[in-house]
Amino acid sequence: MSSPAVATPLGPGVYDTLMKRLGNPAVLGSLGLLVAFLAAWEWLPGLLGMPEFVLPRFSRVMQEAVAMWNEGGLVKHTLATLVAVLVGFALGSLLGIGVGVALGLSPAAEKILSPYILALQIAPKVAFAPLFVMWLGYTIYPKILVAILIVFFPIMVNVLSAIRTVDPDMINLVRTLNARRVQVFRLVEFPSALPALFSGLRIGATLAVIGVTVGELVGGNLGLGFLLVSGEGQGNTSAVFVAIALLTAIGIVAYGIVAWAEGRVLHYLPKAQHATV
């Protein structure tokens, strides 16, 4: 007699998929490495005689995270950073796509604007953060502007390069069918640029976290970057680790969302062509 099916809140399809992924050797290896890392973090500082202000144990960091959560400040600061990352990433991506498309379709515009765009990219973004704070004060806007500057360039370059390398035979084929310029872009150029666009978005998703953190470190009074500075000033190494862990988690989530969207949009391509990490 067959055993009765186990009811799960996730549903049978999601549960089966989850079990298959957990049984994957790569996933098991990653989980094993994580467990080993956390165990070393918990026990090695004590065995090596490291003081807590240098490297606190993992359990101590977790205790600090619970205390910060209960006080209510951790949620507020995390949400502030998350909102700034999402807004900065979205605006930087849209600006990068727009400029990349415009320069890709107009070689004359590229020759005129590329020196200024290159100079903007070469200039250190950290140097702009104090300037933005002086202009806009201790608000969310300086953080968003720094994130936009950092996210913009890799996306713009990827889109520009992709549009410039579109197969001319495909463009000529569509033109023979009396397609207008907008139709050529919609049917040939933009679809051909999508893999490169998502590669830039993957990079931009992680860079947005860096940009927002830089803005918070320089002149923020709210956010995880502010918690980093506050923890450093108080000599609270555990609080610093909590902020770093949450910033890392935000970056992983942002990257995961882009990777998920990439799989949905570019499902017709072999994985090797659009998934590099």
C-alpha cells in the first residue's frame, strides 16, 4: 500500500522543486561550506584568543542583531537602505539604457558625448558624495544620486556595445520588408541587446548597494551605512557585522531578482549565453 501524500503549505509542485534543488550536489556543497564557515566563525576567535572588539563570535553578532531588531532601529535603517538601492538602481538602469541606445543609434552623438561620459566615469564616485550632501542635505537624495552614477556606466556600455554589434544582415533583411526605423529597433536591435543589457543589470544590482552605502557613510543619518559609522564610533564590532551582513543580503536579493527576470525574458536562449554566474 502506498504511503499517503504529505500535505505541505507550499503546494506539491513547489515542494518537489525545492526538494530537487536541495538534493543538487552543488547546493549541498554550498550549504556545507556555509555551515563550516559559521562554525569556524563561532569557535576560532575563542580558540585563537581574539578579543571581541576585533572579531566577535557569530552567536554574539546574532545577539546584537536581535537587540537592534527589538529596539526598532534595525528595521528602519534596513528599509531606508533598501528603498535607496531600488530607486537608485532603477533610475541608473533607465538612464544607462536610454543613453546607450541613443549613442548606439547615433555615431555622431557618441563622438560628441563619449569624452564627457568617460570623464564622469573616471572621476571617483566617493568624491561626489560630499558634494551631493552639501547640495541636498542629509536626505535620501545624495545616496540615490551616488547609486545612479555607479550603476549608469556599465549598463550604458553594455547596451551601446550590443547595439553596435548587431548583425547588419538582420537589419537589411527587415528593411527589405519596408520596416520603419522604429520597427528595426524593436524587432532586431533591442532584442539583440537584451543579453548584454542583463549582464549590465547584474553588475548594476550589486553596484547600487555600494553607491548607497558610500552615500550613507559620507553624510547619512539613516540607513545601514549610518549604522556602520555608528557602530565604529561606539566600538561595537558586532553592530558593524550586522550592518555588513544586511547590506550583503540586500545585494544578493537585488542580484537574484535580476537573474530571475533574465531567466524569464531570455528563456529562449541557452543558459550559457545569458547566465555567467
